[in-house]
Amino acid sequence: MTARGNCGTLRLVTTSEAIKLLEGFRAGALGRDKVLQAFQAAPVVDLGFAQVDTHRGLRRGFSEVIFGAGKTPDQVVRIAAKLLEHEHRVLVTRATEEQARALRKKFKDTVHHKLARCLAIERKPLPKRPGTIAVVCAGTSDLPVAEEAAVTADIMGNRIERIADVGVSGVHRLFGRLQSIQSANAIIVVAGMEGALPSVVAGLVARPVIAVPTSIGYGASFGGLAALLGMLNSCSSGLTVVNIDNGFGAGYAASQINALAAGE
């Protein structure tokens, strides 16, 4: 959407501005033509190598997220720059060290979450919703995927409870944190090897549980396929499973669940 700036140029309307426009129209303070004009711009910016979706935040509640894998540092910087023209926040997942250096050079407020392999810019952080999202990690080797989920959910406006190294080989460790897990509005459980932990957790809570298989394990784990199949065949009812190593997808889904719990 576009609106007239102070100099008469067109610029994209932010989510908050769009809400004000619609509320103004409903209240009779703004005319139909003015509101329609704000919605007329194409919601895509063509960079040649990328079609940047500038209306993602309006449709989904959060702006387009940049998947860093396979992109050059310059491509990441240019996409981020375009998003920042219209949004207060940018998230890059699966970022490389080269991409991190390039984005930091251009935008000094870039935060590099090294373990999560994420880059975040928050010019205006979203207010935190009530309630928490628990991110439960089976083993220390699974932490990069768990942190990707935590960073994703955090920048989307959620409070995160991180619980690490509570896998089934020492399941008594899990029971010591059960109260925190049970009180969360959504639970992400990250595990490699045989992928048993999500089934255990899902059998102990009355909350949505999102299972994330990781590629951690020895030969017969087949790069996470064993964990994935184990989670898909779980006997714990209601367990939801995302793709192998997809912490981002789990964090995004958990954020949507928590938003519903908050009445959004």
C-alpha cells in the first residue's frame, strides 16, 4: 500500500498506518478515495534477482523473512534494505559469516545470533505477548536448531523459555522442568538420534507440541530421517512435526499459536 509522504512522493504504508486508515474510514474521518489510493501500489518490489513481498507483514503479521542459504552477501543486504524501508524488523535465517559482516557494515544495529545462524534487526521490537513458548532441546548438539526456533519466535513478539539437554537418555532431567513446560502456550521440542523426546513431552502436557527432527546422529539416523519418521509415527496424539532442522518453521508456527492464545 502507498500513501503520500510530506514531499508528495509515494511510500508503502506500514501495518499500523493501514489500521489507522481503515479505522479513520470506518469513523468517517477519511474518504473512500484516500483509503483506496493507499491500497493501489503493487505489493512486490522487483530487485531483479528477488521479488520482495512488502505486504507479507499485513497478511501474516510479520514481514518476509530472508532465507540466507544460497544467497550472496550483497543480495541479503539489498533485500534487507528494501524491507527496512517499510518495516521495523528484519530476520535472516541460515546466515553465513560473510552475510553477517556485510549486513553489519550496512546496518550497524544488526545482531548476529551465531548459534542460531540468524541475523536480526529490530528498530522497534514488537511488544511481548502474555504467556510463553517453551523451546525444549534433547541434546546440546541440537542447540543450533533450537536456537533458530527461539530467535524466530522471540523477534515475532513472544517470551521464550529455553530448556536444554533433557533428552530421553536421562529423562529425569525433563521432569525437573515440567512445570515450566506445562505452563507454556506452545511447546517446541527439538531432537535428533531416534527422535523420542517429542512423544514423551506430548504425553505429559495439554498444550500444542511442535516436534523438530534434527540431522544429528550416527549413520543409521540417515541425516535426521530416522527422527522424522519416529515423530511422524508418534503414539502421542496431536503431535505436529515440521521438516528436518526446520527450527524457523517451528518458531513461526508456535508464534501463531501464541498469538491466538493472546486473542489476536
